[in-house]
Amino acid sequence: MLFALAGAAFFLAGARPQVASKPEDVRHALVIDVSGSMATRKLNVDALADLELPAGHSFVRFELSDAVRQPGGAHGEDTDYARLADVAADPRINGEIILVTDGQGPVEKLYAAVHPHRLILLRAPRPAAPDASIAELSAPTSAVPGTNVEVRATLRCDFDADVPWRLLEGANEVASGVQRVRPGVPANISRAYLVPGSGLSRLRMVLGLKDDREPRNDEATVAIFAGGKRRIEYCTEAGIPEETDALLGMLRADAANGVHVSSILPVSAVQLESVDALIVNNLALPQSGASREQTRALAEWVSKGGSLFMLGSEGAFGPGGYRGSPVEDVMPVRFRPDDAPPHRTLLLMDVSSSMNDPLAGGETKLARLKQAGVRVLDSLATGEQAAVAGFRERIRGEVVFADADSPVLVNAVEGLQAGGSTHIGTSLQQAVDLFDGAAEGSRILLITDGQDVENAGEDAFAAISASLDARSIRLDIVLTVDEDFPWVSWLKGANTHVWSVGDAGFEGLLDTLDGALASGDQEWIVTQPAPVDGVSVALPRFVRCALRHEASVTPSLSVTYSDRPYPLLARRQLVGRTACLCTNSWGGPGMVEFWQDDHFQSELASALQFVLGNAGRTNLVLNRTPEGAELVWTGITDAPEANLRLEPAGSARLDSPGRWVLDWPEGDELRVFDGERLLQRIPLPRAVPAELRVTGDDEVFFRVAEEGGIRVFSSLDSWKPRRVTESAEVPLDLTWLPALVAMLLLLTGFALRRR
């Protein structure tokens, strides 16, 4: 009887139910990991898209990085496995979910997103070339000059390889070697580094494995700050004897200062990173090696905690070309006096056919000319008026003077079109005639390539020059070529000024224009003795500026001229600190006597102490801990007794007196505040992106996933696609049950016969 039942069970095992209606097609999700760590394996993975499935089965393709997207979406972000929940919830997917990945992410997110029995992890095909990475590079963030510190590195590689490495400080090699690395096994390197003098040192490790397929994880840096002397970058005009500079002498007399003199302005984050304080002494922007746009990095440095002191007259503030630049926004004064008389400016621009010529980058001369026009309009102060005129054979269209902020002016610049020939004499005479009667404080700014085809003659230009002088109209000629023209020499009046792009050619138009605009601010320099509050000696030279009336600004000294006070010495507390001295630190006997006054010396010393207060001081040291990081107080004053605010984000929790705990910060720099007071700027290591630190497949990830019930495949050759029922995440397949019953009946029958 039992044998008969077993036979029936085997018959049932081979049977399949017959369904009258046609079953719905089974759609499986093929999810391709397109995160940063998979970028170099894209070609190998793309071949999976051509996989053929049995009849009734098909793939719906997705891409996964920080989100699930359709194919062709954003690549290169970090992997967020939790987003697979969006695929599992897609009503189109009634089959299994296949994820092609390298496992560079937290495995626990998979379990929260998809039932393990529905998910298949398909290991990305092995690439042909190796990838070595710097998984970690570390060193103390702070050290004493002249001591040795340990620099540690951890290397990884997904192939068995000898990996060459170099440790550099700037262009100088500190150490080098070759490290044997095996797949899945981190290799450690440790070297001693002798900390030089005070300031910031950045060490950079570079890997040099041949045919390395991923260059983005071959370089990392660490920063070591050495306390000691303040690193003061002292930028001043070339050719001034150092022994005549009173401020330079004061700074060098303080043993705590390390002063580096230069005539080049540091205007990049890299250049400013090792600077504790920057002093700009009468170094005009056009002579500084920097452009107006580049000074934005300097202003941002101040806004993040840097210290800046500007002084001078003809090479500083407005006369030095800094008016309207980002630097002006962070200073305690505005670079134009409040009582400056309103000017009328006529911008006269050559729009002959030559302005249609292309420049090296593909931009036309006319496009660059329009940029220059906008630059001029941006330099205008509130209350001033201006007009824009293009000329060819004569001035084109109607010329209308409007307020500096009027959109009419910008529209006039944008509406310029090039064509025709250049008649400078006729057009310039028209421009002069646009000013009615005496026009003191008026200005014509002429921008041209100088190629005059009219040839009006010397007499015509001499008459124009005489008219300019008689009506007190200033003429600035900006030549976009490096040539001498007869008509320029015929304009011999005192009010005519010529500016040439020189060897820079048309590409140098904007920088040349900045010089021309700054020259107009020279009128704010006062060269007659003026009294200063509390100082017994008159000041022989200063530049008029306007004090900002803000809570962050503290005036120290003022100078009186024409019964009006002007700021001479002032400071401003932002996140960083700025101060200004609106006069020179060298000059004749009168200037020397002024600098020797006791009251002036006292006020200046106070301003310098303010600017240099945080420069080069180590109040806090950042250390790694197993839980993240700690900040330890090393300042000479009492430690704060509250949590500390961090920038770019977050806070440090007070753990014990003088110690705070925090997560290890990201970014290039950590700024630490007690309330609004900046305590420390701490440079951070520049690590390899997290997804690129572990190369190849993460073996632990796949092992843990498999132990948790997730199927892990190296290929889909043995995969048998199946449907997932709507009622459960576990695929329903009971075809094995009759066979199991048959086996049990057979075994029972044999057991009974043996009795």
C-alpha cells in the first residue's frame, strides 16, 4: 500500500497545473550601480544589458547611485542601497531584483530596502587593469617646529601588485618607496617627518602604479600646523627700500612675527592657506599680479577668519584700483569719500567692423568690449550719471545721460553692434559737444583700437584738446593695441591720459581698463598737511575714504580736511579681521615725524594687535579618536565652558574642561567658534572620496550579505528567473512537495519490510 502511495506521489511531482488564461509576463529589475567606485568598470558592466531571458521574462533597467534613476541619469555619486526600496515598490516589477555592484556601501541598508529572498547580488565583472588607492593618510594636525611627527598611510589594491609611492611637500620629495599590496589586505606605511619652521605644511602622497585604472584615489594630503612665529605676508610695491618703511620696521621688531616681503598679491586658497596675516602696503592692483576677479578669493579668506591690513595712498584703496573689488566689501571703509562730487561719464566705444574679429578663445572683440562697458558702469557711484555711445564714422544713435543704476545704460551696452570704419576726430568732437558749458567733474572714457581712417589732422585734434582743458573734461584713452598713433600725440592737453594694453593685446583690455578707472580716483589723495585728532604733528599725505557706520567697525583716528573728518585708522571685526591706515608708511621728513608721534604709535600698535590677535596662535588641537574626533584646548587664556560652534556645520560637545568631542569633520578646513568669536582655523586632510578608498569588490560586504540569505552570483548562467507573488516577498514554488512525500513513503515502506 505504501509503495502504491509513493508511486502516486512521484506522479504528482511530475505534474503541473494547467491554467486556462495566459500568465502575465514576469518583469525583473536589473539595477546597475553607477556610483563613483564603479566608474572604471562601466564597459564591463554594460555587457550585462544584452543578457537574453526565457520567454515570458524581461528586464526593466535602472541605475543606482545616491538615487534610483532611469538609464542615462547622473553618475558618480555615493551609493545609497536604501534607495532599492523604490525599485521594490515599483508595480511593474513582479519578478526578482538583480543588483550589479562592487559592494562599496553599508550592507545593512539592503535588508531594510528589499526582502533578501527577492534580491540577487551580481558581482561586477572583474576589470582587466588594477586599481591602487590611498585608503587613509594621517598625521598630527598640530606640532612643534623642529620636531619629528609620524605620517601614516594605508594602501589598498584589487590586484597583487608592487605599488610605487611618493610623499611630497610642494614640489620637494620627503620620502618614497614601493609597497607590496595584496587584494583585500590593507598595507600600512609609516614615515617620520621633520616639521620645519612655523606655519602650515601640506604633505601630499601620490601613487604611481602602472596602468592604474582609477586616478582619483591615487592622491591624498594631510596638513600639519606648526606654532611659533606668525607668518605675515607683506605685499608692497617693488623698489621701496625696506629701511625706509616704518611699518615693516615695527613688525620686524616683534620677535613673534615672521615677515615675508613680496610684490605679488596672494589670491588663491592654496597661497593663502599658510598665511596668518596679510598686509597690503601701497601695492596697486594693476601692479600686484592679480585681477579684480581674483581678489574674491582674498575676500573669502577674510570671511572665513583671515586677517587683512591695507594702507597707503596712491597704491591703495580707490586710487590703487581696489574700489568695486570684493576686497572693498570686507574693509572698515568704503573706497570713495561720501562727499565726492558726482561725475558725469561718457563711455565712448569703437564699434567699427574690426570689433567683429574673434579672440583666441572664440569670443569676439565686441563681446569683450561689452564686458568692459559693464565694468565701467559697475565702477560708478550712487548719484553719478553716465551715457554710453558707440561710434564708427560718427556717434551712433541718441546719447542719453542716466543715473548710474539705470537699466538704460546696461541696455545701451548690450545693444552695441559692430560695422563700418573708424572716424575718431569727428566722433570725439561730437562727444565733447555733448557736455553743456563748463563740465568740471566730467569724463570721457574712449576705448578704441586706434585705427583712424578719417585723418582729421593735427589742428582738429589740437582744437579738441583745447576744448577739453577749457571745460575741465578729463579724457582717458584706452588703446586695445600696442601701437603709437599720431592723433594720440596731438591730444596734448593736461586732461588727456593714455592707457595701452601693451603686450597683452586685446586680451588685456579689462586689466588696462581697471588702471584707467583707478587713475580717476587719484583726486581723492590729499597732499597738504592736515590735523589728526590727538596727534601733535600734521599728516602730510592721506587718501580720502568713507567710514562704514556698522557695529562691526571701530574708528581709531580721523583726519580733518576742509572742515570735514575722514577716517585715518579703523578696524572691522568679521569672522576674520581687517584694518586700514589711509596713508603711507614712508615719505619725507613730515611723514617721518608723524610716524614718530607717541599717540599715533599707540593707536597703530593697538590696531596691529587686533589684526594679529588670532594670527599664528594655536588655541585648539584636533585629534582623531575611535569614536570620531576631539578638540583639546591649548590656548594661553581660560578655555570656554560651553559647546563650540563649527563651520561649515555642526558643533563640538563639551566633554570635560578643555576637551570637546565631535564627528570627524569633512572638507578642507574646520573653523571653531565660541559664540561669534573665532577660536581656530584648522586645516583638514584632503582624503580620497569614501567610495574610492576600498578598491575592487568589498569581500566582507558580499560574505555578510550571503550569510543573511541574499543570493550572491558571479554570473547569471545558472539563474532561473521566477515570479514573486503579490502576497509575499518569498517566491512561492511548491513543486518539490510531492517528491518529498514520495521519498518519505518509500523510506517508511522499506523500514516496515525489514521488521
